[in-house]
Amino acid sequence: MSDDNIWSEGWGEQGEDWSGGGGLAKALSRGEALGATVYELGRGNFGVYHFHHRWEELLIVLAGRPTLRTPAGSRVLEPGDVVHFPIGRGDGGACPADQPAGALSSADPAAGAAAPAGA
């Protein structure tokens, strides 16, 4: 049985480090065209700078004050902040050494499967 509660402590088995910097991830309920994942960056951890080549992403900060890096610069996010990542834009994040941060992300990876080559 899957754990679809964003507040539960169960992270399940972690595969390859998606963040490059020690983050945790838990996939939540998924449909054919929409999925959600809850992420946690521990104290001092980070998510590597990356690009969204084939789908948009919506991120909601649940806890902590992670720093978001984008081509426009860096800014500190607060709990409740919502950030939209359009196709083709890069982003990354870091967590201060004094507190962990958590976020909920929703994206449509199925859209990427239908995207033309080079999108």
C-alpha cells in the first residue's frame, strides 16, 4: 500500500539521489497525466541546478526557507510560497544549515512523452 500523506514520516526506500545533495522524495498518487511528489532537503542539503526540458512544474513550499536559484538570481522562499517552473527554465535550490525544508511538486511527465524531439 502506498503512503499518499504528505505529512507522514514514511519516506520508503530511496533510490538514486535525485537531488545530488542528499534530498528525500516520496511519489504520491498519480494519474495518466498528472503526478505529485513531496520532497525534503535536510539541513545544509541542496538540489542541483537543472532544466525542465519537456514539462512544467508547480512547487509549493511546505516548511523551511529554502533558497531558490534561477537565471534571474536567488531568493529565499517561505512556507506557502508557490513557484511555477516553465519549460526550458533552469532552477536549483539549497537549504540553510539551521533548518530542513519541504516542498510539494506537481508536474505532467506524460506531456514530455508526447513532446517532439528536441523540445
